[in-house]
Amino acid sequence: MSKGRQGSGLPDAPARPRHPDDGLDGRYLQVGITFGGAAVIRGNLTSECAVAVRAVTGALGKKAGLEDDRTEPKRFHDALQLSCTPLPRVCCCPGGTSHGG
């Protein structure tokens, strides 16, 4: 078995059979854990998923004023984190409300 890209924490991309409803051969998303709990994300997204990701990074990744000196990639990272933060409390964590009621 391949250990994937050196130092990335991710295995090589898996070979995926095409499912009729995929919209993309081999769609996948991998989150590999690296040093100190940081992560590396790699994947192939459907066009619908890519639109959603771009909408989140575009809306939440804008400069927060003239004093905001973060680079665009750092703002997009922060946008992704911000967009995911409420999810565990709503639908995933023990004691939280389940999705849909």
C-alpha cells in the first residue's frame, strides 16, 4: 500500500468506480491529519460542490476592512473554518440537536 505524498498525511487518491449519479468520475474528499492535529485536504469535487465551496469562500473570505492583512488563501481557510464551526453543535456532537429535529 502506498503511503501517499511524502509529508502530506494523505494516501494516494483512491480509484473510484463511476456511479451513474456522481456527476464526476472519482469524486472524493480526503482530510489527512498532520503534525499537531493540522490537516491537509485533497479531493475532486462535483461542479455543484465546487460552486458551494466557492460561495462560502467568496462570501466569508472577504477582507474584513483595511486592517485585514491576511492573504486570500488565509482568508479562504478562515472562511471554511467559520462555515463548518456551527455544524458539530447542531448535528454531530452528543447533546446537540439532531439535524431535522
